Amino acid sequence: MSSKHALITGVTGQDGAYLARFLLGRGYSVHGVIARRGTDTLWRLRELSVLDDIEIIDADLIDLSSLIRALERTKAEEIYNLAAQSFVATSWDQPLLTAEVTAVGALRLLEAMRIVNPKARFYQASTSEMFGKIQQPVQDERTPFYPRSPYAVSKLFAHWSTVNYRESFNLHASSGILFNHESPLRGIEFVTRKVTDAVARINCGLQKELRLGNVDAQRDWGFAGDYVEAMWAMLQQPEPDNYVVATGKTTSVREMCRIAFAHVGLKSEDYVVVDPRYHRPAEVDVLIGNAAKAKERLGWSPKTPLETLIHMMVDADIERVRRSLRA
Ligand code: NDP
Ligand code: GDR
């Protein structure tokens, strides 16, 4: 067992919670950066029963000196930059905040690492959204990028900053180009969880319909619990690199709805209403990733089929709704 120190920004998010649990299971001391904003952001860490095992560090990607102090205090040898304004739709309403956190925030953390501990290893949470208007039917590490939102443009800046710091300063900085990954801990604003929460509420008689935007959009969806293992594996490699992490299968939002409603014996077409309010100024129509390099170099492949994932999410949301009704 290792006794390494890891620092996770975005520890209160979906991936942060799963990664914290994974690293604790491997004997790491886990330090989680929390940018305090008042509301209860710790629920995921409670659900996975890891809150008491993490050392909480107050810092913010907007505040360079807080990041420097976080790295000095924790002496982290592995730094996972998962923090971001991560909701694509919001990035058109708050483009500057998105750029500050998601783009320049990553650069600030790279700077902090360069100043405090250039020998540490760095993971950047890059995204399939960088492929955007796809330039190849199946996307891999060599596919040209074409971002379609302020979020994706910001992530592209962070990705190239990671590559540039690797090449300029010889930092062990890797970029994981992860395709969509979901779980019962997914934020409710993202489409899979919006759907599974609605299925649970409709099933319990609390909601009558589900209003969605572009149900023809297609995504390569995997399970977050599988994907955090690839993040760790990247930092165990002798050399830093870029890796696509994906399942290689794509499914429409419409089909994902069908799977979720069918799990409780309902037909999605009886409940889903298309509402133009949820359409985006520019859409990413379809994404499919080729994770052959991750399989070959990291020994990583996805374990959870989409149906299993959606069923897990619906079951968790039904349990949450029932618990709230009992309270
Ligand atoms: P979440 O939205 O669930 O989590 C984002 C995290 O970032 C939260 O912990 C949030 O804190 C934190 N955060 C936001 N702003 C700041 C800030 N200024 N300083 C410090 N922390 C901040 O994202 P996911 O867990 O789903 O994703 C993790 C990362 O991976 C993100 O960068 C995302 O863009 C990227 N990504 C995600 C994919 C996915 O399908 N999930 C796919 C590809 C990339 P708080 O809880 O306080 O809001
Ligand atoms: P995405 O995820 O934009 O791919 O970004 P999201 O679940 O928000 O959207 C997926 C697709 O579903 C369509 N859609 C809707 N989306 C939402 N949220 N709400 C709706 O009502 C709705 N109706 C249809 C969207 O238009 C889109 O095409 C996620 C985030 O986690 C990013 O941080 C990450 O980088 C990428 O995945 C990979």
C-alpha cells in the first residue's frame, strides 16, 4: 500500500467523490480542495462515506495564493484538477466566470505546481466537448478540436496549457480527454440525472412530465466510478501524455430516456415534452470516443454497460424520493 499524498480540486463534485474513495482505498492521504460558497456541497462525500477520511483544504481556483498554500501544506505528489464550472449550458450565461475557473484556473494550478513542487504529477480533467463539431466520425487523441461552447473553449485552453507546461518545463502533466460519465452522484442539471430523477418522481406520483431540449443529441456515456481509475492510471505512467477515455458506443438522449422509463415499466414518449428553452445556442450533435490508447498503455477499459448505469441511477433516485417522502 502506498502512503502518497494526493490533492483533488473539485472533490465535492461527482468525479472528486469517486476519485477520493478510490485513492483512499489505495492507501493515499487525500486532501480535498473546497471553495466555500455556503450551500451543502458535501453530500456526495457523505453518500460515499469518505468525508471523515479526507483532509479539507480551503482554496479556490480563482485565487493563486490559496493554491500555492494548498500545495505547500499538503506536499501533494499527485494533483488532480477536477474543479471547473462544468455545466455547458451555463457557460453561455457566465462565459467570463467559466473562463476564469475552467481555463485560467487550470493554468493557476499549473503555476502553483511549477512554483511549489515541479516534481509532482498533474492530471487535467479535459473533455470530449473539445471535439465539439466533430472532425472525425470516431474521436481519438489525434482528432482535431472544434469547441462549440465557452465551456469547451475554456477546457481547450486548459488542455493546451497542460501540454505546454509538460513541454516547456518538463512537468509530469497529463490530460485525460474523458467522454461523458455519469452516476447516481451526477449533478441534477445534467441530462442523465435530470431524466432518472424525473423517472423516480413520476413513478412516485410527484411529477407529471419531463421537459427536455435536444433529444436527438448522442453521447458516449460511461460510469464515473470506472473513469476515475483511468485518471489515476495516467499519473502512474513513466511519461505524461494525453488519453481518450470512452466506451466507444453512442446513444441518443431519446434512447437513454426510453431505458430509464422502461426500468419502472413506463413509456418515455408518454412523459417527455421537448421544450425549446433547453436548446443550446450551439449544439454538439454526436460524440463517440476511441479509447484504444488507454486500453493499451493504461490497461483501462470500461466495465459498466449503459443499461446497468441507468438502472443504478433510477434505483438510487427512487430510494432518495422514498426517503424524502418518509421524512
Ligand atoms: P462537477 O460539476 O460535479 O464538479 C465540479 C467541481 O468543481 C465541484 O466540486 C465544484 O465545487 C468545483 N469548483 C467549481 N468552481 C471552483 C472554484 N472556483 N475553485 C475550486 N473548486 C471549484 O463535475 P464532474 O465531477 O462531473 O467533473 C469533474 C471534472 O471533469 C470537471 O472539470 C468537468 O468539467 C470535467 N469533465 C467531466 C465529465 C463528465 O462527464 N462528468 C467529462 C469530461 C470532463 P462546488 O461543489 O463547491 O460547486
Ligand atoms: P454535456 O452534458 O453538455 O454533454 O456535458 P449534458 O448532460 O448537460 O447534455 C448532454 C446532451 O443532452 C442534451 N439535452 C439536455 N441537457 C441537459 N442538461 N438538460 C436537458 O434538459 C437536455 N435536453 C437535451 C444537451 O443538449 C446535450 O446535447 C457534460 C458535462 O459533464 C461536461 O462538463 C463534460 O465535459 C461533458 O459532459 C463531457
